[in-house]
Amino acid sequence: MATNANSRYEARHALTAKELVIDFLSNRSPREMSARVIVDTATALGFTEQSVRMALTRVVEERLAISIGRGVYQLAPSGDAMRREVRKWRNITDSTMPWTGGWVAIYDASIRRSDRAALRRHEQALRLRGFRELTFGLSIRAANLRDSTAELREQLHALGLHPDAIVALITDLDEATRERALHLWDTKALLESYEQLMRAMSASTRRVESLPLAEAAGETMVLGRDVLRHINLDPLLPAELMPERPLRDLVRTMTTYDSMARQIWRRFMSQFEVRPS
């Protein structure tokens, strides 16, 4: 597995060449990016040319990207839903409303577990909308999102929910089941992760000023990606289950950090791209 050899930030899992390629193309869409620029940029960040070229081959085979010319790539149209998902982080705290006690439920006990790829997409869709398994075949989340159940169903299918899964609203859990439901999310761990990430961004902001440009670009990419992953996977729990302010503080801190990181990346990428005259 390729890792970013230059980063000073200790990411929770190593950034792979495939993830790097997808990030590059996601940030460029709809504009294309040449394989030469991708390879040159990635190798400057500590990846091997072989790992990057293999990653390009894989993302095309998996229909995550398309080749629109010799050595030129673009994110596939099928990636639109995920691209929108990644980019929603700035306004994510505006997507909730006061909770009236209901739950959105997904029943998937009948789906086949033999199709591993479809199952991974299905489970990812559940994670992206904050669902947790209440009992085998039944996952739930608080019905506090502004989107209606029908709109949420449509989003989930776009994100990979299995077509045989049933999405419905539950408004009357018995007391014992409701009590179990209220404790499906580890809110203490979530709050601790917010604090850790905000401290990491504060430390990184001070540190990158004195780093070589490639190291600064690598660190801001790895840390920024980790923060965005946490924000976009946040279950957006109602205030009755978890305070809302810590997530708002994390998003505000990331907005400032992202602005600083983009300036670094513009300078870093200018080394590899030929700008039109």
C-alpha cells in the first residue's frame, strides 16, 4: 500500500494511490486531468509512479473514472452523487431540523450477501446517512433530517443502497427498543474526535508555514481529507442525543484550514501544470 511519505500528520489510515487519484479527479471535475500531471504530482507527494498508474487503471476498470483521450482522465458521470456528497460539508449543519421522536428505518434482511461489491456500496450508503443496526436486517437513524423520507430514499439509492432494501418511517417504538436505539451511537467518541481534529488543524496551520512546499501540500491534503471524512460521516444526531455546537465548530475550523490549504495547493500544482497562454 502506498503512503504519503512526506506528511507529518498521523492519519488514521494510510492514503492509498487509488484514493489520491479519485481525490484529484473529484476536485477537477468536470475538467480533465492528464496522467502525466497526476503521476508527477503524486510522486512529489511520496507515491511511486507504478502505484499511481495501477490506480488509474483500477478506477477506470471500476467505472469511477473515464479516459477521454490518450492519457487524459475525468471522473465518471456515475461519480456525481459521491462528488456532491463530499462537497456538502460546508453546509452540513443546515441539513437537520428539530426532532419529533420518529426514526427512518431500512430493512435489508432479504438482500443477498453474496455480491460483495453491491454489499459494500449498500453499507457505505447507510454509513453516509448515519444509520446504525438496531437488530439484524433493520438499521435506523433519527428522523431529524430536513429531507423527506422519499428524498432520503432517493439519495440512498444514488449512493448505492440495494434496490431490494425497504426505507420507511417509524413513529412508535416500544420503550425498551427506543432505549436501545438511543444508545446506538458512541457520542463520546464523536466529541473526542472533533477535539482531536481541531487541535490537529491548529497545530498544522502553525507547522506548514515552515515546511517545504511538497510537505505542506501533503500534510494539508491528508489532514483535510481526514477532517472531511469525519464531517461527511457524522450521523447528524438531534440535540436530544448530542450537542450541535461541536460539529459547527469543527466545520468552521475546517473552512479556515481549507482556505489556507487551497493557497498551498495552487502554488504546489503550478509546478506541474501548463497553463494556457
